[in-house]
Amino acid sequence: MRHIISILLENEPGALSRVVGLFSQRNFNIETLNVAPTEDPSLSRLTVTTEGDDRVIEQITKHLNKLIDVVKLVDLTEGNHIERELMLVKVKALGASRDEVKRTVDIFRAQIVDVTPSVYTVQITGDAGKLDAFVQAMAPIGILEVARTGVSGISRGDKILSL
Amino acid sequence: MELLSGADMIARFLQDEGIERIYGYPGGAALHIYDALFRQDKVKHILVRHEQAATHAADGYARASGKPGTVLVTSGPGATNAVTGIATAYMDSIPMVVLCGQVASHLIGEDAFQETDIVGVTRPIVKHSFAIKHPSEIPEVLKKAYYLAATGRPGPVVVDIPKDMTAPTERYEYVYPKKVKIRSYNPVTRGHSGQIKKAVDMMLKARRPVFYTGGGIVTSGASENLTALVKRLGFPITTTLMGIGSYPQTDAQSLGWLGMHGSYESNMAMHHADLIVAIGARFDDRVTNNTSKFCPTAKIVHVDIDPSSISKTVRADVPIVGPADSVINEMISLLQGREMANAEALPEWWTTIDGWRAEREGKLYEASQPGERLKPQEVIEAVYHITRGEAFVTTDVGQHQMFAAQYYKFDKPNRWITSGGLGTMGFGFPAAMGIKQNFPDDVVVCFTGEGSFQMMMQELSTCKQFGTGVKIINLNNGTLGMVRQWQDLNYKSRHAHSYVESLPDFQKLIEAYGFTALKVEHHDELDAALERTFADNDELVFLDIDVDPREHVYPMQVPLGAMRDMLLSKTERT
């Protein structure tokens, strides 16, 4: 099963490499990885999506917790949560397909953020499934380039991941 | 307020931390630190002949004393030479602090002379690492390094120190930090009471229980409490290779150690048990054999300070995260006034176990006859007798290591010193050196083989410089015995590169360093040679013994089998 693990990490050089190294060292899988500073300058928040059965996920969270640079972590998929990813896509927009792209962008509630006579650059946010669907819908028209941020997430309700 | 340079802070910190002896080798990036060490006399520096030996010597000291070992090396090759020793300590959870010189900050990343990203190289084999960013942070970082190395599940910590951080001209305020806090690091101090209660209830209801304990008992100093608990319950106990000595092996309740070359009775008892109480052990593959066939009828209680060790390879029914010593203590108090639920079951279990013991008694190996080459096993037994079982024993890796574990009996913890997890050939001699220098009144024996010894024999020179009287027992069979054994069993005796051609004349080699070496070729010469070897505790003696190269280590678990599936000799199996 797919899990989204969010980690509060010491904002120190080398901390990220310890997390990433752990996954390769122990043969765990990283599907997406997203990291940025938080409101507390001493902490980064890192979100990783990974696949594995309960035993593997238990080992992943235990080993992550063992890293001295990991301050706190939560497996968001254990409870209700919000998952978002941002994607920028360059799509071929020529002739009749120019309208088709525009229509599809509207259907997905995406936005066109840059225009040239032959290319639309589209910005879209949502969960990973929605982004996959958009890529699929655009594929016949012609995707030129895709940049995805990887998943970021937060729990619903009053539950908070903080120190 | 005291102003010190970074280098002087390091020397001063080591004094304030109570570090008496460090092991190292100088080089460009570490020279400011060496100069600071030169200008004081409290911390003694032992100059090794190879940085790997520095880590093994510090490691040997740590295993024997329970305190962190300290290593000081220079950047680049100095640091990379230490890598095998760091990995050895990591795999066996040994506390160690490795101070590495580094090229000056402004050169980092430029492929400068003797530059290596040692923090990157060692990342998967350290508990944690630090890179010094400013001289003023040295005292706090070093305190954190020792704190991390020695607490929780211990392990090696690397501190990378760029040369400009130790410059003699820049001085900063030095205060010895008595305590440090790391917000993300809070090792548990006691186990969950509810879980411990559950475990105790299971122990009292068990019909065929076994204690299975490991290096965690030695590390946490829980030997005495463990012995009390095992005595109180009357259960059989087997230990891992790393746990040898944590329960007196000459006691009737001890089944010896378990696993691939463990005793017949301990592997049989594990397989048939209905309750396994694992404490400070990690269900290593050399213990469990095939995990899907592991102990089919047993419920498992697993106590460990490291949550990631629990249910890693074998699912625990009652996981308890906590330090062995305090959990055992709590178990003992919960047992007060309580009785076994099935009082008749335990004596029956012991009858079964004694049956297994009797089956193998006297059948472990065939002793040599007068005039014949010695068997390695009988050499170990003879050394056990002449040292009355009280020596510190280090080993290298291979057949001699297994024979030493099987035939030297340990009644005390911290005396059996071996590279269990990583299996590092070359570990034994420098480890013995490190122990002897810190415990000069004790007898320190290194069992080795002609293959392993040659990996670290340059340390003879260090022993000469510091007058270190270790006893080296070289079980010389002219082949890489364990490799050859596997080739005999799995490769139709095609001995691909398992023989050691052109061995040196060890007697002449040792004499060249100014030490005594003795040669034993036959059974009849052993006793006199051992007398001579152990006559003077301060003298390094190398005893080169020709042993039978055909000997295999048995029992040996059958690959992919259950605990009970063992080869018992070249012709028998369970």
C-alpha cells in the first residue's frame, strides 16, 4: 500500500542525505520526495511517499525515527489527511488542439500560466491521481515537458505535527 | 573565562571527559590537534601502524571496559583506513568516537590533497556524525558525540574537523559542557510496564521456555540481573555469539550459544520451545537460519532498546522497548511470590534437554594422539585450562573464532571480544592490544589464524613501542579454514584461493620485532609451549601451532533449514 510519511527534520547540512541514504541502504522505496523549510527556521518538513506492506512501513518509520536528525514524523495515511501536489506542464497548443487544451484545463480547474503561439504552460494542483489523469488526458495532444513537486500533505482536523 | 584554540579545546575536552587513552595516527590535517596533545600529559596517545588498527584497538577497549573508545586520524586516507573499524563497531553496537582531521574549510569540495567526504563515506555505518563549522562549537559537539556513542543503543560517532577549526591563532571561550540535550534523541529509560507484566505472565505459564540473550546484556551491564532472573525461574538459557559470558557458561542452566555453529542442545531447545524470551538480541540470520521455519511452536517476547530491532526479521508477540537492565529488574520484582502455572512441565523440559546434551557428549571432535598434529579444538581447551577461564579473549574471523567460542568457557561478561556482526578478519590482534594496554594486569589472549593475523600484523611494532604483552595463539592450518569448509561442503572441495601459499616463517618474523615466538608441530609439544607462553604476563609471545587442516566446525546449521537442522560431523546430520 502507498503511504505518505511527513517528517520534521533538523535544518542541518547532511540531514537530507541521511534520510535518502537510509531508503537506499535498507532497500526501501521512494516514489516522491518533497522538502522545504517550515515556519521554524531550525526545521525542514520532508514528505515522502513510499510503497510497502505493514511490516515494511513499520521498519521505515522505526529506522527514520532512529536518525538523530529526525525530530518527529507521522504516517499521514494512517488517518484523514489532505494530499496535494503541484505540476507544471508544457503542452503543444496548435490549431484546433489549442481550444481542446484550454477546455481540458478548465475541466481540471487548472490554469494556463504562460502562452506562446505554439505552447501553453499549465499549472495544476491536486492529489497524485488527479495529476496523473490530466497527464493522460493531454497525452494524445502532445506533452512537451512535465515538472511535478512530489506530494506534500497535512492531516485533517485538529491533529498537528509540531515539536 | 578561558580562551583556547580549537586544537587545545579538543585536548582539554578529552581530559575533562576522563579519556585516558586514544588511538591514532598523525597527518597534515590533524597536526594542530597532535601539537595540542603533545603539550599535555593526561591523555595518552597510542601510535598505531595503520588506522584500521586504531579503531579495532579502541573498539577492544570499549568492549572490555564498557566505555567509549577514542580514535584520532587525519583526513583522506587516514579516515578511509578507519572505515572497516567503524563498520565493525557499528555492527556490534560498540561505543566509539572517531575524530577525523579534514582539509581546511575553504578547500572542501575542491578535491584538495588528502580530501575525502568522510561524513558521506561513513554515513551508513555510524550512529551519527558531525562536521565542525566553527571552533567555538567544539566542546558541545564533542560532548554530543560521546553522549550519542554511549547511550541508548551504542555505536560509533564520527566528528569531521577541518584544519582551520583547530588553528592555534584563533582562540575562543572554553567551558566543559557537563550535559547536553539533543531534542530529537531521547533513549527510553524503562520498558512499558503493561508489556512487561504480560511477558511475566507468559513466562509463568510456559511449559518449554528458553531465554535467548545477546550483546545487549553485555552493553547494558545487565549480566547480574539476568543471572538472577534465570536462576529465579530455572529456565534454560542460550546466548548469541555476542552475548557469550553474559550468563555463566559453566552453570548447568546454560546451553551455550546458538545459531549456525551454536551448540546442538541450544538449537534443539529453541526449535522445540513454546516461549522464547529474547533480550538484547536481534534475531540475526546467523542465529535464526530460515526465518519461515524458525521456532514453529514458540511465542516470542522481545526486549530491545532499539525499536527497529523488534519484528525486523521475526515477528514478536510481546515487544518491549527498553534497556535490558531495567526491564529485567522489573521482571524480577513482578515475579515475587508467584509460582509456575505448570510446575511439572519444567522438569520434563529439562529431561528432554539433558537427553539432547547426552546425545552429543564426547562426540564433538576426535582428539589427536601423541605424535599427531593437534586439533584446533583441543588447543582452545588447553588455553582455557591454563588461563583458568579468566583471560580476555579476542579472536579474528573464521574457524578459529568458532572453535574459540565453542571451547573457551566464559563466566563473566566483557571477556569474549569478537567481531560478530561484520566478521572482520584482522580485528583480533589490535583489539587485544587495546585491551592489554588498558588492563595490563590481566591475561589477554588473541586466537587467530595465519590468514587473519597477516591482515594486521604490523601492530607488532606498536606492541613493541608500548611494551604490550598480549599472547597470540596462531592456529595455523595453512588454509583459510572457514572458506575451505564451505568449499568442501558446497563446491565439491574445489579450494579456490582458500590456501595460503608462501607463508612467512612466523618465528623469524616475530623475532625480527624482538619478541618470542614458539612453534608447536605435534600434540606432545603443546603443554610445555603453553607453560612458556603464559610464564610472564608482561611479555608478548606468539605461539604458532600447526593444526589439522581437515577439521570442520560442527554443529553447522543446514542452509535454509530450521534451527534444528544441523550437520553434526562430516557424516552425521539431524
